[in-house]
Amino acid sequence: MKLSVIICTFNRDKYIYNVLKSIAENDFSRELYEIVLVDNNCTDNTPASCKQFQTDYPDVNFTYIVESNQGLSYARNRGIQESTYDIIIYVDDDALVNIGFLRAYYDFFEQNSGAVAAGGPVEPVYESNEPSWMSHFTKRLITGYVNKGSKMIPYTGTAYPGGGNAAFRKTIFDSIGGFNVDLGRKGNSLVGAEEKDVFDKIRATGGKFYYIPTAVLYHIIPDTKLSDDYFYRLTYAIGVSERKRTKAISNGKFLKRLLMEEIKWWASLALFIMYLLQFSPQKGYKLLLFRWNVSKGLLGY
């Protein structure tokens, strides 16, 4: 068994060399993995950064590909097509991985033949400081934060791994198809839901996926992702994404999502009151703003 690490990137030359380096410096045989980097029409210095990596780490099996169809889902699907090994691992282009990252995934799939996918923790690394309005509930929204403890556990209910630190048996895509190209970020658009869509399809086939605590990804969070403008655009895009995802399945699925939105509103109001009582009104306010923007995007306003 070998691993194909896929990194899809769009104008992240500030980070790309370091994520490649963190993978190459894993405590894991370089004969057992490849890195496939999919350049999704970068206009910055990404090609030069990748060439420097190839020079510095010539014994790493590294493939550089340009995907001209703009969109993260196009890039992820191209990575599947170009990969040559049994296990596909997606790593965000603005992150670092721990030294045992590859070994953790390798051991998991070797020891769990019935599992088709997995995901590890995502820990935010702020370039400045975590803002006072950040709560447990907004942290995953903004940073991709995932931490389900120190033990391997199955994902149940509607939960699923973060797409920037997720691994799959390549054969699962023969059953469910690739990532939906109508979903996922395209250029500077923040529309997503392609990850949720894939894991929903896996769950529908009876496939099992797990949380792996020892495959850790450190997601770098610049100040731009903590701005009011980014918060508004991201939360509104979540609603748009959910509308597109559910309507693509059926009108009934969309109506169920609308009913779920009502439940989420009641939960958000309860949390708002809780934060008021804890003298943290800014955290509660952000939760209500998040819910408001998602609802607007979901309804198409």
C-alpha cells in the first residue's frame, strides 16, 4: 500500500513551500508516497516555490500539474486522476502537518480494511491573535477547526472530516464519482459544500469513515480571514452552498434543510443567551450574524 498526497492550490505561494516541506520531513519512507500538486491557474510565484522544493528534496516523488478548469472540485478530481497509489490524502495548501502525519494514515488504512475514509485534527495557527468574538461554534466555520479528542472514533450522524485533512481509499470514487464541480470554491468565491456532498454519498453507500487523532494539520489563519468582510462573505456562501447542494439532490432535500435551519435558529438564540449570561455578548452576536447570513444565502436573498 502507498499514499498519494494531493495538494490543490490557488495563489498561495506564501505557504506552499512550507506545506510541501512539512510533508517531506515526515518520519515516513519516501518510497511509500507521492505528492501531486494541482495548480488551479495560479498567477503568483507558486511554480517557482515548487521548483525550489524539487531542488531541495529531489528524492520526493513529486508531480506538478496545472488544472485549467477553475474550481477546487475540478482540481481535486484532477488529483484523483493523476494519483497512482491506493490511498488519497488531501492536504490544504495553507497549512503544515505533524511529523507523524503520513504514518498515522498509513497505519490506519493497513489496520482497518473496512474503512474507506478518515480525517484528522485541524488546529488553527493564527498569524496574529484569536479574536475575542471567536467561540467554539465559529472556530470551525472560520478556521476549519476539528478536534474530537485523543482516541480514534467513527464519524456518526451527519458529522464528517474537514476536507483539508482527509484521506480516502481511491476505489471509493469508483462508486460515488468525483467531487461535484458545481460546488466548491472557484477562484475567490467562497461557495463550498463539496466535501459534505462527498461524505454524504459515502455514508449512503454504507461506507465507514473515522477520526484519526494522530494525523494533525495546522491551518494557518491570516488576519484577512478574521475580518468582518470575510465573515460576511463566508457565512453567506455557506447558505448558497447548502441551497445548491440540497436542490441538486431533490426539492424534498432542500425543504428538509429549511426545516433544519429553523432548528439551528432556536439553538443559536439559546447560545446567544448563554453568552450574554457569561458576559461574552460579542460571541453570541457573531453566532446570530452567522445564522442570519446563512439563512439569506439558503433562501437566495
